[in-house]
Amino acid sequence: MDDKQTNNAGHGLLAQLEILANGRTRVPCRDFEHMLNKEENASIPVSDLHKFLNFACDQLGVWQTDWLFSPVHFPNSVAKTEMEEWRILWQAFFNNLVEQFPDTRDLLEREQRLKLFQHTLRRRLEYNATKPLIKLTAGMISRASFFFDKIGFHGIAMNLYARGLYPKGTVARP
């Protein structure tokens, strides 16, 4: 296949990705894989690879948040499975992009961590919206965790951080 055909096929995949994601927050990994498999000979152009990486990261973040915030006594097993599948896809896109542009590894890792954290933080803010006391204490606990981390008490910091971020009784904080 020549470059022009590969480029058109790749943009076809990008268009398919936009259709797949159209207004949907949660996209099952199987739907995404089916979309990729429909375009058998299409390869994702390097110029679009970052968009696919970001999409996979967003989906990983959505499903991971659903899993971590699910009740410990009734964990969301669908979210856990989706999270694990999206993590594999995300890693494949990440590795492919870093292979093409090795100098971007640190920047991409940071960008992706922040994107994942954004989903968790959004869910926590939604949870806290109707609980003013928890909202107040979560902020104080979060600041305390940064303080303990800065002075070298990393274990205490991580424990406090989890207490400030995840509600009690969830998978992330039993």
C-alpha cells in the first residue's frame, strides 16, 4: 500500500474513532478493537497515534475510576475487566509512540498520569459536591499528605492521600 493509501486509511480510522466515541463517556474495549479490526489493512499514521493514545488513556481513566470508586462489598467487575483491557491497549499505543519518538517518553508519561488523575479527581469532586464536611476535610487531608511526602514520610503521605481522594468503603479504600 502506498503512503497516500495508508494515510487515507489512517484518517478513516480517525473518523471511525470519532464516530465510536460520539458522545459516549464509556466505550467498551471490544467496540474499539472491532473498529480497528474492520479496517484490516489500515495502519495508524504517526501523526494520529497521539490521538489514539489519548483516547485509550481517557477510556482507561474512566473505567479505572469506575473500578476504584465501586463499593468494596460489590466491586464493579465489568469496570475492572475494561480497565485491564484498556491498559493493555494504552500500553501498546504508548510503546509505539515512544518507539517512534524516544525523547518524548517522560513527557508522555507525565501527560498520561495527569490525564488518569483528572478522571479520579473529577469523580471525587462529584462525590464531595453534596458533602460539605467531607469536601473540607478531604482538602485538608490532601494538603497534609503533600507535607508528609515533602519531609520524607512517603508511606504516611500515600495513606493520607488515599483517605482524601477515595471514599471509605470503596475498592481503593476499603
